[in-house]
Amino acid sequence: MADPRSADVPPADQAMLDYALTLTQAPHTVTAETVAALRGAGFDDRAIHDICAVTAYYAFVNRIADGLGVELEERFRP
């Protein structure tokens, strides 16, 4: 999917994608209101923690790989 913000997914999934994109692209903009939007979409504190942890871990691992000059295997290259 080229643009997760225009994905045809249920509203809760869209809220999760929006949050993950914000946390990845502009983490300094995440506020209590950002998290409240996830609660409004039906996520409890545990689910919000898990969404945050998975998103942050993915970014962390990618930074480590980028920092070490690791290249994608041929089968994963666009």
C-alpha cells in the first residue's frame, strides 16, 4: 500500500496507522491528545502501549541496520 492514510481499513485500524505514522515521522508531535485518539478508537492502555512499542522497536531496528550499512536482501528490494 503506497499511502497508509488512505487505506480502506476499519476506523480503529486507521487510527492505529495514523498514530504509527506520526510516531515514526514526527515523534515530537505526539501528545496526550494523540493518545486520546487511540482510546477514542477503542484501544485500551495495554493496546496503546503495544502499538507504541512495536512502532518504536521497528524504527530502532531500522536505525541500527541503517547505521551499520546493512542492505536489504535482493528479494526485498523494490
